[in-house]
Amino acid sequence: MEPGNLTLYLIIEPPKNAGFEGKMTGQQPTELEMLESLARDKTAAGRNVLTATISDLFFAQSKVLTDRERALMSEILRKLISDVELSVRQGLAERLAELPDPPRDLILTLARDEIDVARAILMRSNALQDLELIEIIRHRGLEHQMAIALRRSLSEDVSDALVSAGDTDIIRTLLLNGSARISLNTMEYLVEQSRRFDIFQEPLLHREEMTPTLARRMYEFVSQALRDFILAQWNFDPAVLDPVIAPTIEALVADQADHSTTKAEELAANLAADDALTPELMISTLKGGEVALFIAMFARWCGIAVTVARRMLFEADGDSLCIACKASGVGKPHFASIYLLSRSGASAAPHPSLADMAGLLGLYDQVSESAALSLLHKWQSDPNFLDSRWQAEPSVRPLLSSA
């Protein structure tokens, strides 16, 4: 529809109560005559004035427009805005952003415009739907994404799309937006990302969606100030969490209750097949709270049953874990990390003392590789041998020391 059609329409069917006379009043042209003249003006200045004039008519409180007239003006504005100056489009967007039911095509066109035009729509208009916002996130630039991150009452789907876009400043802005809703899966992902991007940490811990489980996971790697906040906010016992957060026995039981163990064993087998299974990876997995996966990886590393690896990890004295590490080539520093991590969050095992740790490190040094391998072979062939506390050996310590 050409802008001149508005003039033709207004001449044929003037808006009721719109104040158009269709004739000259003294020496001043009527609004209709002004619109007719502007519609014939193809210059940029003429387009600017025509757009501003129609906008004034569209938004005027004193004008009573029919649905047909409103639709016609909306269509004309949509056709005109690509030809008018940025400041004119910006002013139109500012006015449309406050309307509860603005013209759909027109507001979408402005939302996809340059950021100086789109910002008001993206931040304030309640007319935009989630799918439209997500489409803009995916196909427009960072400034458009930032404006959306500042919106009121963002849904989980839109928040997910912003996080998927991957810009750290936008993600932090989203986390600081208390009216935005963030799904649990996205919270879990961002907690892991906060190991690398510490600007996420404080906003994450203040989110309503933050759970005690996720807070415990973050305790491992955040600053002392944020650790103090976690302890106060969730009333954790620091003796359970220090020196690092590690998996609890309860978490392990929960893992066993579903089919995550099977998936963990499959992943461990794939890592081993690709020669990607290393002590460093196992420790990183345990630090991250992936208990079932660590146990599956350790079992695959040592060639023992998962049930044996699980008992080794949480037995009271740690001797079996020590010997299995020595026999399978896990270095002493790596063994110490595994042992401490397995007990720092385990309610069923006392926190190791310095004497306990010194004794286990001494055992690691004293036991020969051949003696450690002898015991490991028995654990590999007979899972019940560990349960018997090595009763097949008449005197374990002397055997280990002299081998």
C-alpha cells in the first residue's frame, strides 16, 4: 500500500470525530490537506514529517480510530520506517514500547532494527513473544541480546537462549536480572562454567534458583568471602566442606538409585578405549562431584569391579585405595588428592587427621609394586577378597613391607 492511499482513504471516509474538515479554514490547511501533500512528497524530509504526523494521529488520545483506520495507519508506518531517519524510528519505538497491544508487524520490524531503535522495544514491550525474542537473540548482535537480558520477567526458554549465545557479559547481566527465570539444567551448566568465569560466581549464589547441592559444589572453587556466604546462607558445617567440597555418601547412593552408573561405566570404557583416561581426569571428575563417573573410571583404570572400587573409595582406613593406586600407577600426590576428596564430604567417614594421612603416605612408600600388584590381582579375580579384609594374607603389613 502506498502512502498516498491514506490520503485517498481519508478523503473518501474521514475518521469519525477526528476533526478533519476537508477544506481550508482561513489560510491554514487542514490535517487532511497536510497529509495529502506529505504523501506526495517523496523526499527524505517529507517521509520524516509524514511518519511523525501519522504517529501523532495514531497515538493521539483525542482521536477515535476504527480498527480499519488503525490497521491502515500501522501498515503505512511499517512501509515508511525503512525510509525515515533513525531518530524518527527511535521516537516511534519509544512510544510503541509502552502500548499493551501494539501492531504486531510494526513492533517486530522495529525490534529487529538498529539497536538505538530496537532497545526500547526489546527492553520494555510486553507484546514480544518468547519465540520472537529467541529469533532475535539468534540472528541479531550482542547489543540486541544485552537489551533482552535486561527485560522484565524473562522466561526460562529465553534465558536458555541467552546463555546458549555464550557471551559472558550477557550471561552475567542475565544472572543479575532478578526477574528472569533460569532452569535448573542451565543453573547446573553455569555453576560448572563459573569455575572458569568467576564473574558468574557471586550472581549465581544470590539467585533464587540456587540449590544447596549446587552451592556445595561451588564451595570448592570460590573465594573465601563467597565460602563464608555459602556457610551462612545454607547453614553448612565447615568441617564437612573444608578443605574442598567432595561427593558425599548420600550422593553416591542417589546415583546408584538410577541408571547413571551404567552410563558412567559406558563413558569410562569409551575414555579408556581412546587412551584418554588419566589420574588427572579422574581427580577433576571427583572434584566436580561426579561420584559415579569417578568410581567407574577408577574401576576401569584398575581393572576391578565397580563394587570393589566403591568399597575402596569409602573404606574406613584407606589402605585398599592406597595399594590399588600404587599397583595401577597412580602417583602418590594423586592418591593423596583422591583420598582427601573422598572424605572431605563423606558423612560416614571421619575427616582424616595429619597422622592418618602420614600413615597412608608411608604405606604407599613402603609397599613394593610387586606386592601391591599381587593384591590387586586378587581383587580383580575375587571381588569378595576385599570384603574379607585380606584374610587370605596371614599378616598383611609384614608381607607388604618385605615384598
